[in-house]
Amino acid sequence: MFRHRTGSVTEELQLVPPSKLAIEDVSKTFQAATGKVLALDHVNLQVNEGEFVCLVGPSGCGKTTLLNIIAGLEKPDNGSVRADGKPVTSPGRDRLVMFQEPALFPWLDVFGNVLFGLKLKPNLTNKDRRDVAKYYLELVGLTRFEHANIHELSGGMKQRAALARALAP
């Protein structure tokens, strides 16, 4: 809170925290065989702490393109994206991506898929990695299937395995 005095009146002003997500003037085009395709045209959006936002629109309107830019998987042609006040310029562990398809490695079992990203964390011991993977498998209800092959899972189980992998730090 900030107090501001003007003459004989003291006003209490609330300091507004930065948006959790700020999308400012984002545009993106793609080159197609028939010419350029405008996917996003000067998109602006502010998402504050505690807000829940859905992107709804017809196929091909730019929803996935915008999500890829927010995730740092693509760069906008114009504009900027900030998460917690920091520019988004590449993928980061502070944002998780759940793809429309589970995107699991078919040659790894469920446990191996969750463990995969954790192997890139040099600060974790092998025991820590295994414990973290087991925690997230339990969280999504797949403990009994940790040694199952991906082709043995139902569609919902594949999504939960992908969620466990995305959530594991």
C-alpha cells in the first residue's frame, strides 16, 4: 500500500503487481505455398494472479501459435510476451507445456518417460530423480503402471503420463 497526500486529502493507493502473463502487440505470419498466412494480428492480453483463461476459436485461428509463443517454442514477428515480468524468449522450466497428443517416447516405459527430463538436472542425484518421478506418477495415479510400455496405456493414461513428465521439475 502507498499513501499519497494531496493538499488536505490523504489517498491510499494499492500497488498493482505485474501481470502473471502479459502479451503485448504480438503478431505472427507463416509462409505457405500460396503466400503468407497471418496467424496472429496484434494480440494483446493480460492475465493476472488467480485468473483462469481459455483460448477458444475455430481451427486455424492461431490458438496453438499463441500458446507456442507463450511457451517460448516460437518467436513472434512483432510484440512481446512477459511471464512474471520477465521476457519470454525461449522455453523455460517456469512454464509447462501439455501437447494435444501425449508426445511420449514409445521406446521408454512410463517411468522412463517421467524420468527423461529429470536427467537434464545436474543438481539432482539419481536417487532424487527416481524419487521425484515416483512422486509425480503417484500424483497422477500411475504408480501401478510405471513399468508399462506406452502402447499398453489407454489414451487417458498416456495423457496422465505426459502430465507427470511435464510437472516433474
